[in-house]
Amino acid sequence: MQQEVVLGMLAKEPSSGSQLRARLNDALGPLGEAVNEGQIYVTLSRLERAGLIARQGTGAPEAGRKAYELTAAGQERVAEWLSEVSWPKPDLAEFHLKLVAAAQAGLADPIGIVDAQRRELLRRLREVGRAAMAEPEGSRAGLLLEGIVLRLQADLRWLEACERAWMDRRKK
Amino acid sequence: MNENASCAPIVRARGLHKEYGSGEGLVRAVDEIDLEVTPGETLAIMGPSGCGKSTLLHLLGGLDRPSAGELWLAGRRIDSLSERGLAQLRRHDVGFVFQAFHLMDELTAQENVELPALLAGRSPREARRRARQLLDQVGLCERAGHLPSALSGGQRQRVAIARALANEPQIVLADEPTGNLDSAATLEVLRLFEGLHTAGITVVVVTHDERIAATAGRMISMRDGVFVDETRLAGGARGNLADFAGWGG
């Protein structure tokens, strides 16, 4: 679990691990299934050691209900995270090089590789589409699923461009 | 026919061919295609504009006549039907959904859905009952009295889908049904197509919108009038939703 995500979820108010999990599940919908509660606790203890969060209050914690809160350093880290412009990297270069390698060595037809990839992406699109349809209107997770749909569509469009280009090359 | 009726394809095409022009300007829009669509199947045909997919759909629905080849719909040979026979076929056996909705602007949603049933000779009372039921199915009961101009794009397409079902057609043919819709309206139409599938209605949709194609059980890619790839989409995607989002939890 990415530390900043847990910090960010904690920024709303002091919370226990299970409260954080509920908040993540609400935002992630069907993707929340991938969240393992154990990972949240591991991350929390790392963040505590790093001084970014602290157990709330000094008295004995109520049984099983340890609430954590951000320290000043933790708040600073959250603010930094919000202002970062990092973005997940799709690894298109690898696929591109796969097509080049297949064509150069004459090992496989690049267009066959593109077709196989398209089938896989369409199957994914089908699954994500179904999950999106199952979300109630205005669901936060629905917005995330829409993002995945749009990305898959962009990838499919690029595959179309790959197909056209390799088809033209074949004709030459 | 000797085949078991439940296994017999709804659509069967052999060497289906449609060309326009002649000499240098000859275009083979649909180039000797073989196709079978089984009852209850949803099939998506994808391809760039000009690949012949709309022409193929028009042939399947009797909106156009092939230059050559054989075509059966529900066990009946239709490539050689008369104009009158084709008109009857379109009225009774085929439900059409178009990109531009093609609703009658001066009729209410309810009247638009009643129209095909009336044209097919049903009683006004029966047509009204059926239209109410269909508008209810597409979630537009409260909008039944509205003119198309008072409806959103997604709602208009839902009315058009209800209309397509008015005569309990053998098959629904859809040409870019989400082509004019924004993302939210597309989702409404996707849900309805899922519903058609669940209800066991046979659907052929031609599109370049991958989202609607992905609701189908089978997808065919078309280029320059021929089928170049075919795949079953149901099941078999590797990984899970979280993987697709790059979200490791």
C-alpha cells in the first residue's frame, strides 16, 4: 500500500485501521477487493515509525480501536503529495519493441500480435464496463472505472494505429 | 430444414456480396462474407468507417439488397425477396436502432413506440399496452408523453430501443447506437444492451465504440469489406479489475 494514500485517507480525521479500510472501499468500489487490511496495518506502523502519524491521545487505547492521526510532518507530506504531478506510466515502449523484434527476426507477424493484444484489451474492457454498469449513479468508484475504460479505449486506438502502420509496411 | 430449430442460426449468410460503381470506381463494400448468428447471441462488428460494416447491417435488415450471395433470416431466404416482402420483413422481423435515433419529432415517446405495432396491424389498444410496457422497461414511463425534443440524447436512444422491440423482432440491428451520446448517456444505452442480452434477444451491433462492442459475446473486425479477426469476449480476461487500473492495493 502506498504510504501517501494511507496518509491522505487519514487527513480527514483521526481514524482506526478499519475506518481507513472502509473509506478506501467506498472510494474504490469493486477495486477495493484488492485492498488487504493487513497491508493497511503494516503501512500504518511504518508511517508511525517515520513520525508521520501518531496514536491519538496518551491514555490507554480502547481495545481494538487504535486511532491514528497525522503529525505536523505527516500533514506536510500530504500537502506535498497533493501538489505532486506524478502520473502512472503505461509501458507502451515494451509492446512497441515486441512488434519491432517480431518483424525484424521474422519470428511472428506483428499484426497477429496486435490482434491478440486487442482481444485481451476488449475482454478487459468488457469486465470493467460491466463493473461500471453495476455501480449506482454518482458513485465515486464509477468515476474511477470510467478512467480505466477511457485508458483502455486509448490503448485500443493506439493498437489500431499500430495495425495500420504494420499493414502499410507489409504492403511495401 | 433438418436442423433442430433451437440450434438453427437466426442469420445465415453465404458469399454475401455488395458492390457499388463499376470499372475503376468499383467498390466491394461487402466482399463475399459468410456469417452465422445464433439465437440469443450478441455480436459486435467493428472496423474503421468505410470498412463496409454499415452496408452489411443494411443487407442483414433488408434495407438494401445484396449484389450476390445467399442470406437467410430465421430460416427464410431473404436475398431474393420482392420490395414488398422486404418491407414486411423490416416491419415484423427486424428492430433497428440508428445513431441519429430517427424518431418522429411530432410524435410523443409513447406514440413513437406505438407506431411499428400499428403499422404491423395491431389494434390501437394492443399497441398502447405494448408501448407502455416497453417504455417502462427502458425506464422512461414518466416521459411517455414528451416529444423527442424534450428528451436528452440518451433518453431518445432509449425510446428508439423500445421502438425497435415493439413487434418482438427476431433480431435487433444497431448502427453506432452510442455514436451521438456523451459518456453518461452511453452508459444508459450500454445497460439496456446488457438487458437485451439477458432477455435472450439476438443483437448485431456495428460500431467503432469499443465500449458497446465490449458488451457483446463475440466480436468481428472488418476491413475493406471482409472479416479479418473474430473473438469471443465473454470471460477469459487475464488479471482482475485492480490490475487493469495498475492498483496493487
